[in-house]
Amino acid sequence: MTEPPPAGWYPGTNDYLRYWTGERWTDHTAPAGRELPAPDPSTCVASGAPRSVLARTLLTMVMLGSLLILANRAAEFGLAALSLPTRGVLRDWGALGVLALALFLPAARVGYRKRDLLLLLIPFYSFFLACRIIWRIAYLPFADWLPREEDTANWRQVPHPTLPGELLYARVRRD
């Protein structure tokens, strides 16, 4: 009987790598040109368990609702201070601008470039993008998304604390 191959990244389809835990394939993939270290349970840098889907959903709804209300009120207040009409297109664009400013710094922590936040100025798409950013913020200190190439030095792949065989990324602590 042959032994299964050791845990590690193996070539998959369409120039992507897929991770083999030593027992089964995970859903984690990475572009073939990227160098990713194999997860090592002894180097787990984050403690605790990731939030459940229910907790993440509730946290996302509360944070997004609060941000939208605050952005709308800030736009109204700013327009009133400038003696401009506080209803209509100007307020809507002002609210989108305030939302983009509010998500500017947190978005960088969850894998978005600062220039990506210009997409928050597109009506309707801004709501989708804000949901994604806040959904990712709600999962910190873990990440279930592949970090950008320039940010991989700040993240380490670790085994999932509660789901055996699954992988997550955790921020590297800089002591």
C-alpha cells in the first residue's frame, strides 16, 4: 500500500496550486507563481476561534447600518453648513464620499488597496463593496481570503482552530 504524499501545495487546474493536508484536499488555492509556506501548527500566531457565520452576519449588518446612517447624517450636516439643499443627488454623493472615507483605513487591513475605495463612489456597487469590507473586518484577526502578493509577508497560513483540515491566514505579530 502506498503512502499518501506529504502535506503541501500541489499543482491544480488553470495554473493554480491547491493545498493537500496529508489526508484530503482543501478549498484553498493560490496562483502558481506565488510562494506560500505550508501551514505549521506550531507557528500558529493567532489565538481564539474565528467568529461564526451568524456572528459575522450580525456584526456586518450592525456596522454597515451604523456607517450608512452616519454617512447620510454627515452629508446632510455638511450640505446644510454650506447652505446647499440637503435632499437629492448632492446628499447621496456626499454620503458615498463619507462612507469611502470611513472605510479608507480598515479596508487596507483586509486586503484592499486604497485606490480600490474609489469604487465606493459608484452607487449600488458601493453597498456591495462596503458589505465585503465589513464582512472581512468582522473575521479579523483571521482571514479566509488569500492575501495580496505585496501583503503576504504580514500574514501566515495556519490551521483552522475549530475545523480540522481547513486553513486560514492569521496576521504575523511584530514584537
